[in-house]
Amino acid sequence: MTKGDSSGSSYKLGRFIGTCAATDRTLEPGTECIACLCEPGEAEIADGALGLVRREYCLEAWESGSRPQGLFSWWRTRMPEPDAPRRVLVDDDALLDLFDRLGSEDDDRRRGFRWVLGLILVRKKLLRLEGSARTEEGDVFLLRRRGTDPALPPIEMLDPKLEEDDARKIADELGEIMASDD
């Protein structure tokens, strides 16, 4: 999570901080740790965080029960070595799972996050746009996973009517989730 980049987003979620969120202990390169996504705190929202934020925990703190408020997802990883090339962090199945899990959310920030993720999944051809519908909630896009039975009902994705800057910030955050420094 870095502050003050040139894209206008003041809070990135995918980069390693290098500090345990529970103990403030530095996580040295090569150290195994837990990375997680959670709801942003008030300060992070004030800094422009629109979706989920990332935190790291040393294994000892995590195993002793330290967890952030609003925990959404977590995974085991290693702190990157300095100057190590970036690699893909999240595979397509994990992105689809995240998209599905965000589908039951009523929070506007998570709806925006799901919207941009859905557009990325359509671009990656993991989801296919089959049409749209107008509901009491607003415009809904009808999507289908690649290779699923066409007799099954489509996946509904509500258009949150994001401003362009908000969509760009969320896309930047998702780009950070999808790639890692480790």
C-alpha cells in the first residue's frame, strides 16, 4: 500500500507494506507471512480507498488470532526480495471466486469493486456479456461464465454508476491484487 502515486489514487491495496499490521514488526524479505484483504478504516477511506485494503501479518501474530476488522479474504505468501521481478499473484479461478463473493454485498464500495472486476473478467473472456436489464435497483448486466450451461440463469451485475476517477482508482487497486512483488 503506497501513498501518493501519479494516478491520483492515494491508497493502493496490492503492494507489500513490509510491516506486520498487528506488531509493527518489519517483515524481512523471504519471510513467510499472511496477506489479507479487508474493509478500509476511516483514515484509508479519507485517503481515497474505494474497495478493499491489503494488510500483512507475521505468522506468529496471525496464528495467535490477530485479525483485522472487516476481514474479507486471506492467503499465505512470502515477503519479496528486493528488485525481484513481479509475478501474477491471483489466478483466474481466484478472481472469479472474488467476483462471486462480492455479488452478495450491499456496500456501494464493494459493488464498485465488483463492477470493475467484472469488466476485467469480461475482457479476459472469463465472463461473457449476454445482455442487460432494468430493475428497481438500476441497470443490471447479465453475464455468463465461459463454458457454463446456457440453460442456467445468468449472473447479474448491478451497474454502480461509478465516476471515471473512481473506476480508475478501483482498476488500479485490482491491478495491484492481480500482480505481486513476490
